[in-house]
Amino acid sequence: MAARHKAKVITRNGPRTCFEARLKRDGKQDLIARFGEIILCQDRHAVITDPAPVTVHYPHKELIHRLRKRQCELCEQAATVAVHQVAALSKLGRQGPGQPAWAALMAKKRRKTLIVCAPRHEHIHANPVTQTA
């Protein structure tokens, strides 16, 4: 296999021995794939110029902005807040008169998290959603 694909190629640094696969085509140039044509030598005078890394400032996520407001999303009072989170939006129950206000707000905004003050957070955990979707 090596003897069949062995070829001599003239490069700018002189003749080189390489492996060559050639596909002959009628009326067109041959398709040629070569391995070993490039000289792998060390350039001792090469200068490496890597650009300085660019710092990318990522915007804060929406949850961070909502937390920094320190305002309850249910009663809109400024207070110490906590994050109430549900596993899935389907756990908020069916829409209708039996659904609590906090669950309706989360379903309306299509969010699994809600920033609430301490009294509202205790109320949420004391009165869970009973109807599942």
C-alpha cells in the first residue's frame, strides 16, 4: 500500500517524498490528496503574537435584577425577600377561582420563581396548591 501511493513532489524547499492518492477524471483535472508534503521544521526566530484576551461582561440574569430590587412581587413592599420556587409550572394547578394569587401570578408570568417577603413566603408554604393540572 505504501509503495503504491509513494510519490516524489517538488516543493519550494526541494523534492519531498510523500504519500499521494490520485483520482483520474475524464476532461477534468485529477483530484489529488497528499500526506507528508509539508515540511515540519522549527523556526527559531518565530515571534508568537497572541492577542490579549477580551473581557466579556455578561449581563445579570433576570432573577438577579428581581432580587436586587428587594421588593415583594405579591404585595410590592420593600422588605427582606426570599425566592419561592416550584419544580415545574404544571405544579401550579389549574387556572380558576381555586388557584391562589401567588400561583396565578407565577402562571401568568410563566416563571418558576417568585420573589416574596417573609410573611408571604410563610403563607405560600402554609397554603399549598391542592389542584394539579
